[in-house]
Amino acid sequence: MALDIHGIAPLLQVFDMPVSVHFYRDVLGFDLVQTSPKLSENADDVNWAMLQLNGATLMLNTAYEPEHRPAAPDPARIAMHSDAALYFGCPDVDKAYRELRAMGIEVKEPAVAPYGMKQLYLKDPDGYELCFQWKAYDSCDPPIASRSHEGLGARFRRGRRRGPAMQNSLCSGIPAKRSRLTEQPRED
């Protein structure tokens, strides 16, 4: 039996709610759909917020109660945020890159991962890693440019010296048994 689930809504602990709301709403384009009561005249100064964009839902919660919030974020706490990342489906990664750059956001150009996803990474104001990605190609059929590598892996990508176990592992991501591989140079 499968549960009747209709999405996922990660909850991120943030240091400065107005800064985080600004980033997700005004930079990335999320809609602020629900909040806890405001704490000041600033409507974004809340303890909790829910944001949505094209079916993606994200919740933000203040990491500290207002009376216990330190003057600056704790670097150790921010460093711990690197153990998780949020991956968003983004059909036009290059357009997202151009739009973020036009807003003054420092991001590296998108790159295609070995498993076929074109990805653009950046960090939010609290150091959470965000990735905007979309399928660039089928991981079992990489583009010709990626086949130019020499060495054992390139021979496998070209279909040489791999048995059924290796073929399945390349497409499924499951490592093949090394005993089935041979590292002898091939002769053309």
C-alpha cells in the first residue's frame, strides 16, 4: 500500500527571516502563501513562512526566538547546512543562470553531471545549497563530446569490453563487480 502523498515541503531553519523571504520571493520568484503572525511592522518579520513556486513548496522557520537571536549567524551552524541540498526541477537551466546573473547573483555557469543532469548551484543566505537542474541527456547515451575521454571508462561508454553486468551498472548507477573488468589496452 502506498500513502496518498502529494508533494514534499522541506523546512529550513533561517537566521534572518526577512532576508530569507526576500531571497526566495524576490530573487527566485516564489510566492509567499502563508506565514505566522508578524513580529514587527515588517510583514516579512515572522517566525514561519510557506512559499510555493510551480508546485515546489518550501517552508522557512526562524532558527532562534527573537529574544535569543545572536547578533550574527553562528559559523558552525551555517557550516552544518552543507550536509543537505535542495534540488529543483528547472527546464531551462541556462535561462535561470542568465536571470540570476542579471540580478547580481554570483553563480558559476551550469554544468552537466556525469549522470546526465544539467545543474546550476548556488547558496541561499543561510548557506543552504540549492541546485536547479534538468535532464541534459540519457545517462546511458552521453553526447559524443563526453566520449572523447581516453581510458577504461571511455571504452565502457563506447560499448567495448563490457558484459551485461557492466551495461546494467552504467545505466542503473549500481557498481559492477570489478572482477569482470579488464584494464588491458585495446587495439584498434
